[in-house]
Amino acid sequence: MTLRIIATGGTFDKHYDEIEGKLGFGIGHLPQMIRRARITVPLQLEELPLLDSLDMNDADRQRIVAACLRADEQSIVVVHGTDSMQQTAEVLAAAQLPKAIVLTGAMIPYEVKNSDALFNFGFACGVAQVLPHGVYIAMNAKIFAWDQVRKNRSAGLFETSTV
């Protein structure tokens, strides 16, 4: 395999429940997205429990590290919620895995009009195959080093941090 996709949830994979008027998780969107994006490189899709990233804890992050560790692939895309993406990236970086690991997500759920999910996913899949080993965040057509990015909530995008 060339590429491993690890789904963890986030806004990216949420469904709108018309009866309750809430966003929640159901069947993951990634199989459909892979077909729609016409990704032809060999890949393996692994779905972990789908969570809102605000609900993730240390054990959830260690589950992501373990999935990356046991992956045969050197290029990995982790679909993740945007609210705690940097915390997971930090844990992955500390593991010092000899792989290119790219986290991506969406500000608007895939099934909602004008979602950024499909673009961010396709972009992350492409860059994961050419980046050197390390941990990155791919959002808004930009690649960020895991420790040089922040989510700008008011603008609804990711940007280089000035820390």
C-alpha cells in the first residue's frame, strides 16, 4: 500500500440529524469521498471510533499513535476534528515515527453545502505522498509544520502561528 487513511471523526464526518436538529456521527463518509475524488493510489482505510475532537482524551490520541505505528505505509492521512488537531499532532510528533503523517479536517461537514472536506482530504492525500517524514497539518491548501500552526476561529481557517 502507498497511503493509509485513518478516520477519527470531527466535523468532517458529521451528519445532520433533521429530526433533532443536531450534528452527530453515523456511517463514515470516506469510502464515498475516496471514490468521488478518484484516488487511484493503493490505500488502506482504517476507521477508529469517530469522535468530536473536543471529546478526545489521551487514550484516544494514543490509539491514533498506535494505528500509525502499526501501519505498513510510510504516508498517512489522519482525518481529525479541527478543535484539537494541534494537540494530537503534538502527541504524534513526540512518538517520532519514521513516516509522513498529515492531519486534516473540515470546518463544514462533508455532507453540508460548501464544505471544505473533499478539497482538504484530496490535498492531504496528495501532499502526504511527497513530504519527508514528520507531522504536518494540511488545511486551506496550505501545509503547516505541526508546531507552527493555529486555528483562527474567527476567520474559520488555519494559519501559521507566531509562537
